[in-house]
Amino acid sequence: MSNSLEVSHSGIESKISSKIMDKLPMMILFLDTKGNVSFVNKRILELTGYEEKDISGKQWFDVLVPDYFKSESRSIWNKFISDKIDSIDNLEIPLLKRDGTNIFVLWNAVSFTDDGIFKGIIISGEDITQQKLSQRKLEESELLFRNVVEFSPLSIALLDSSYSPIYFNRKFTKTFGYTFKDVLEMDKWWEFADPDPKRRKTILDSWCSNQSSSRDERSNVYKKECKISCKDGSVKDIRLYFAKITDDKIILLFKNITEMKAAQKAFFLDELRLEALVELNQFTGSKTRDIMHFSLEKAVELTESQVGYIAFINEDEATASMYGWSEKAMVLCDIEHIKTEFNFDEMGLWGESLRQRKPIITNDYRREYSFKKGLPEGHVDIHNHLGIPIFDNEKIVMIAGVGNKDSDYNSSDIRHITLLMRGTWELIQRKESEEQIKAYAEELSRNNKELESLDRMKDEFMANITHELKTPLIPIKGYSELLFEGHLGALDEEQIKSVGVILQNAKRLHKLIDSLLYMQNIHSGNIQYHLDSIDIVNVLDKVIDDLLSIRSKKGPVVNKEYNLSLPFVCGNVIYLEQVFSHILENALKFTSPEGLITVIVFHEGNEIHVVVKDTGIGIPKDEIQHIFKRFYQVDGSRTRRYGGNGLGLYLCKSIVEAHGGSIWATSEEDKGTEIHMLLPTIEEDNI
């Protein structure tokens, strides 16, 4: 190849001076129609380390292109040959150096032709290796910065000017539980995350205001302490740093100060406890009841509980006399007969501090325990509990308890209530002698016996009055049936209708009296169930047929959804018929003629699940929890539309539970009610 390149072999009749090409700062490369190199300038030789003879006359992609890019280079060449392209602009293809390393080059190429016939390609290239290295360093710096932010010990969030999220780091998700996807799906996440509804309006705007935030003027950073609700429902105390980093970017840094706040709170509670002890000592001239009331309410306050109680223990530590409950506990309690005297073996989980003679924390009160007795109906629902024994020398004289703290009880709560109750006992000891305390306990016992006596008198009265009512009702019902059936002479249509009304109401009165008697027998424990293997389907079919046969006017449709091959249950047919009859009567009574009643029965584990579903008037949400109580009616007024004595569902519950089952209701006003019953099945081998 000479210093002056003649390109006639490429279809160009003019000569191009190679010296000019050699002085250009860019790389120049000519290819003939076969892709062989016909010319290279010195710039390529300087950058690659090749000599001209190493390149000239050879396939350019075999010499100058790395292996991993050869296929794409051949593809580009083929497109030139097939006239699919006639030029390329700014294509980045690496250039292979003689030592095996690469140069990053930005190439431009154009084909040249003679009379429309392809003669070759002229290629120019610019070395962009330094730019690529600088770009890579910038990317590495950006990656390093992202990693610093991503793994920062502070929770970091980046928002746009409308407070919409752009980015959250890992610490944010670990601290609050929200993923980036969670926040994207939350409208105004910062308002949602604030646990106080009063602060959920324009909260970020308030963070920016001088009135609600402290500002570092030199850095334009706003600082504020607030609370944020986590995804799991917990609430964390946060110190928030907030700044605009650009006109459209806002950065938030969250420092979790929950533990610091908890320590401050513990210190504050310690101060309150000391103040309470000082205040307690000022009750020297007060009545014992005032002292106990103060101590109990303070115990509830210091432990951040909702309810509390104090009980005195007798000398042999075998029985406890419940002295009193906190004010809120009495408001929430709905027990008909509150018991005040407890034997040792009657004390369930709340008596563990007496049995173990040490403070007992139960942060999962709803869990099953072998010594747990269960809460009586109407008792305050308890989800956690702390019980403390109070000693006089080696003898336990009191037990105090608190319950329903929003968080778990801990050793700090034990310290608060123990010191307070010890001070209370010592004050009582100074104020009253041991004989006075015993006299008070005896008085409580006498009062309790009087209450039991009154309760017995009430039971006897109920038994007598129901008996007296039933005696004259029997002949009324009997003669009404004879008249109605025509055994005492023919009756005209109006007379039959009138006698039918008498008979219907006599039966209704008979059923009401029976329910009173049954309720009384339940209360006194005199009921004995004679159990047999029962096919629930047969019982339901009989009850449904009986009810539909006596229906005097059009009523709602009754659908049955069950098969005939269900396991047997162990039960009393008569009592179970009463249960199903009452529930279906209620459904018929409270459902319009255009409505629908569906009876569903299916096998569920070791139980038969019966559902009676109607489309009736429904029950208010706040009444559902009361409908199974004695004498309870949703509409208890004298002008109520529907009759009844309020015992039906109470008796149903008693019968179902006596069969080892359970019953409950779900309802929505104006949409209907569902009564659910579970009855244990009999193993097939035992039928």
C-alpha cells in the first residue's frame, strides 16, 4: 500500500491523499466489496498497536473486532451488501488492540457506489474510551451512593413536589413494614400512617411551617417529632428530618426514637408512682374504702391498664373476697349476679399469683391454660392481665390485678403496682385493726348468703307462678281443641275462626310457660337429657313440615340445602326439635312473605354445622351480643310489634351447649339474619 491511495478499485476514480487521512484525529478505515481492509490511517495503528501489514487485505471484523461482537459486525456488513442500509451513525463497537484489550469507539460508516454498484465502505471512528471510563466511574459512584442510602441506619424516603413517593430504602421497610408497593397503593400515605385522625390533614404542610416545626436556617432542614403507625398495627415514635433537595424533590429521614420515648415514659411513670405514694400517705384520716378506691384507680393509671381489681385473702389462703373493681370495669361489666366470694379451686388464671406466690404476667390471656376457668357471661373481655400477691410477712393478705393494657405488661408494671399496694396495705394496717378487716369480710359473706337466699326465693316464686298458670291453661287448651275439631257440636265458620284464635293463643301461652319452667330448671340444674343417636336431617324435616302445615297464610319460601347422608349426632330429639322450631319460627316471624328462608346442613370436621338463614329485618349490630341472654328482646317496649318473652334464644343456647355444641348469630339490618349451630357427631363405629 503506497502513501497515496488510489481508490479506483472501490469505484471511485479520484485519488485521496493518505497523508491527509493520517493527520486526522479520528480513525479512518476503507473496506472493499469483500470486507477486506484496503486502507487504514495512522490513528488506528497508534491506538491498536498493529502494523499496516497486520491489517491490510484482511477481513476487518476478523482482526479489529472482539469475538463477542463479530456476529453483530458481520450482520451490519451483510446489510450494507444487501442494500438494506447505506450508512450508520454513532454506533458503538469495541476495537480489538494487538495486546488483546479493547478500545471503546464510536463509529460512522457510509457505502460508496459507482453507477449504483456497491464498491465498498468508508468508516470513521472516534475513541471514547476515556468518556466510557469516566461514565463507569460515575455509575460506580452513583451505585455507591445508592448503597449508602439503601443500607443507611436511618429510614429514608424521597418524594416529589406533590408528596408522592419516589423511593424508600430498606430501613424504611424494616422499621415500618410498608413496602414501596404498599405506599403506592395508599392515598396520602403520610396521613394514613399517622395514628391520630386529628393530625391527618395536610400533615406535610404542617411539617414545613415554622409554627409546628423547628428549623435549622443554615441547612433548610425541618425537624419534628411525631408518631407513625406501622403495617402490623404497632405505633413508633419518630424524629423526622425534612428538606427540599431540589425544586421537585423532597427527602425525609426518620429516626426511630421509640425506645428513647419508652425510657422517658418509664421515668415519668416512676415519678407518678412516687407522687402516688406521697398522696397515699395523706389518706391517713380517710375511710378504708376511699383508700382502696384511690389505690385501685392509681394502679390502673400507672400500668396504663383499662380495668383492675383488689381481693382480700383469708387466713388459710383458701378463699378470696373480692373487695372491688375499678370504675371502668364496673361500667363494662354486664354480669347479672356478680360473685364476691371465691374458693381456691374456683380461681382460674387470675388466681395464679396466689397459687405461685409471685407476680404473674399473662400477655396472651386468650390462650388456653389447664387452670383457666373461663370468663362468666357478661364479664369484661380480657386480652392481657397482671396479678400481684401482697404479703404481710410470709402470709398473702391481698391480690391485686390489672388488665387490658394496650401493650405487654413488664417488670416495670410489677414494680409500680407492688409498691403501691404494699403502701396501701400498710396504711390500712395502721388505720384499722385486723379484727375490723375480718368483720368486713364476714359482712361480705353474710351479704352474699342473703343474696343467695333472695335468689332461691326468686326461683321458688318462678316455679310456683308457672305451675299456677299452667294448671288452668290445660282445660282451656283441651276444650278449645274439642270445640275446634267439632267434637262438642258443629260450629259455623266464624265460630271455628274464633275458637282457632283461642286455641292458637292457648298454645302460645303454654309454650311461654314451658319456656319459663325450662329456664327455671336450667337455672337450678334439674334438667336431665336422655340422649340417642339422631339423624339431624329427619329432625329438621319434621320441624319444617310441622311449621309449614299450620301456617294460615302465605309466607316466605323455605329452601333446604343438605344431603341425606350426614353423620349422626348424640342428642335428645325433643329438645333439639324445640331448638330448630324456635329458630325457624323466628325466621318466619321476621321475614316478609316475599322473602326466603334457607336451611343449610353440612359436615364440618367432627361436627354437624346447621345454618338457618333468612332475608328478614335483621338485628342491629350492637344488639347481637345480647340476644342469647335471658328475657332479652331487641325491642323491649310495650308497643313492640313482635311478641315473645325473650327466653327462646336463651333456651336454644342452653340446649345446644348441653349437647356439647355451640350457637351464634350474624346479622345485618334490613338484609337478614343467620343462626349457626355446631353439634358434635358420633364416630361411625359407635352408632
